[in-house]
Amino acid sequence: MLAPALLAWAPTISAQEPADPPAETQIFIKAERVIVQPGKELKDAQVLVQGGKVLAVGTDLVAPDGAKVLETKVVCAGFIDPWSTLGLDSASASLRDTNILTRAVDALNPFGSAVHLQAALRAGITGYGVALGGKASVKGLGAFVCTANHADGGLDVLLKDSFIGATVGSSGDAFDRIGYAERLVKYIKAGEDYRVEQVEYTHEIAKWRTEIAESEVKLEKDFKKAKKSRDKEIKEAEEDNKKFKEESYREDRQPRKPRFDAEKEAWARVAEGTLPLVVEAHRYVELSALLDGTKAFDRLRLVIAGGTEVLPLAATLVKRSIPVIVWPTPLGSKRPAGMRAHDLSLAGALAEKDVRVLLGSGGTSGTRDLPLLAALAVGHGLEPEKALAALTTEAARALDMGSILGKVRAGYRADLLLLDGDPISTTTSIRQVISAGKIAFNVEGGQ
């Protein structure tokens, strides 16, 4: 018999003919408080869910016939862990030979991680960002994954290419650590140059085609005139007993198409801002080198993970709207050398300086502890509202999910938490977790 924590992952076996799928059940939630997003909430409000999305949010909604009605004190968006290795097999989580094309989705192991996934879901984490490579300088393509199991028992990957993961300054002396940052900047520059070359080729080939078309029109227009002139020249050459030399026609050479390079193509997406770059860095030396080296890339969407000594650089972070994923966990005296200055007050101190703060589980599989870590950050100076934003709107925005996750809003994916108190409080219990419009955890039903 399977352990209770694994029952949700067990496939259903039936000898009967498959029946027509039932109509999508509507869920109607009545709450004393609906936190639409941090800083905006409705009192005595309702939320209507169907088809995996929030259909409506308001204070005068009426439950449709047949809808499942739930009542609670507080409703908010599901929590997001933007810095995790949850769901990966252990070997892949610590790889060092990864590159920008290495994909986290290829190493996801939902069955081996079922217990941890269920624990994260019960803690209110409905989605997370995951990348391979541990301390690898380039971790590759990170994915955004849903913690609730997919219909077929696998993981529901919402975005396969959510971001690029990287690390600078994980080892060596100060010069070595700066070298890591400089190497990363070179990759980005190579991607930018590659894209410029492609754009230039596009313009050149368009210009060449226009010129060829114009030449063809002119040749056709002048054909009869040119033929008469040619016939006359041939006759004169014959009369003078000379050999007629045909005038050769040379067409402008077609521009050469740049050779496709998959790695440079990915770095080009980083340089142009279509893929966020999440870089783990801790000490001031490499953080400063990274920020200085990337300042020329106007479209780059840089995210700092860790940022142990980043506080003196807060003004630069604010100016460039660079968020920091903080891991507010007690480390004790045996902390890594690069995190000797680790301080639980970092999140609050950064937020006070208007830096965009996210909260993550430190690139570990301990995603289920994230709400507790958020409470620790609050206890060390982070405002509760900023902590909630760090777990919802800011996390979704940083990983390219801001248009569908992080808010309780019509049209957004229905990843919701039903609580008996404030979201960021150690005394609050989660009553239900709704993932993609379905009840994924119900404290009363034992799911």
C-alpha cells in the first residue's frame, strides 16, 4: 500500500470504458478578506473560479447553481519560490558541467520528489523556479513549475524557459571571482553581437532583394533598346572584321547569412531582455564587478540571488530595477565562506531602500520552509506587505509569470490560498490550496 503522501501521484486504473469528461466544476469562495495583491484587498468579498482561472472578484457576486462553495477568512494568491531545486534528481541538482542550453525540465523527477512536492503544496507554495547546476558558472535554462501534480501524474511545467541561471564568485580569490563575473559579461556581449549581426543581415538581404527587383524591372524595360544596340554593335564588328565581345552582366553578390549558433542565440535572448538572468552572487567584489560589467546592456533583466553583501549597492539596484532573491535562513557558524556576512535583516534593509525583494529557499529543495523563512524576515525588519509581495507579485514578475500569477484577479490562473489569518504569520493555517482551479489540498478532506 502506498504511503498517504504518495497517493496523489498514483495513477487511477479502471477496466471500464472512459466516460465523457464531466463539466468543469465552478468554485465560489466567500471570504472576509480577499487580498487582490499586496496593498489592495476587498472586505466581505467573493471569488468565482472555473476552467483553471479566476472568472470574477467582487463584493456582490452570487454563487452560480451547482458551484462548490467555500468559506474562509482570507484569500490570497499562491506563494512562489523563485530559487529552488525542488523536483530535480539529486545528481542533476549539483552538476558542474552545465551550459546555457542545459534544461532543468530534462531532470525533473516528480515521483522521486513526491513527498517534498506535497509538503511544499501544503505550505502554500503553488509554483517555483528551478535550475540545474548547483554552483556551476552557467546553470542553463530554468523552468517554472507547478507543485501540484499534473493530470497524468507528472509535473505541470508552466514555462520551460523561464530564465537563465548562473553563479559568480563561488570559489577562488578576489581576482578569480571577478573573473567569473567578467566571463559572464563576455557571454552576454557575444549574444548581443550575434543578434546585431542577424539584424544587420536582415537589413542587408532586404536591401539586396530590393535592388535586384529594381534591376530586373530596368532590364526588362530596356531590353528592346539594348537588343537593338547589341545587334548594331555585332554588325559593325562584322564589317570591321573584328570579334564581337559580349558585355558580361554581374549581379550583386547576395549577403552571407550568419551561421546559426544555439548558445549565442540563447545569450542573445538574455542580452535583449526576453530571458531574465538569475545570478547567484554573495560578496561585494563580485557583485560590484557584475553590476559594473552589465550596466551597458540596457535591456538585460538581471536578478541577483543571495546578495549577501549587496546592501551598499542598493542605489544601483533601485536605479536599474534589479530584484534580489534573499534566503532568510539561519546558517550558524559553519556557513560557507562567501556567506560569512549573511544576516536575516538583509531583506528588510533592502526593502527600506526601495530595492525589489524576493524570498527564496536558497537553491535547495526546502521550498516547503519558505513561509517560515518569510516570517523570519518579517521578524527581522521586513514589512509583512513587502514579504507577501516577495512571495507573490514580485516573484511572478521576475520569472516572466506576472501576467498570469501572483494576484487574485479575473483572467489570472486560479492558484489560491484559503487561510484562517494573515498570510505571513506563523499562527495562520492554510485551509485549502487551489491550483489551476482545482482543490489540490484541503485540510478537512485530508488531501
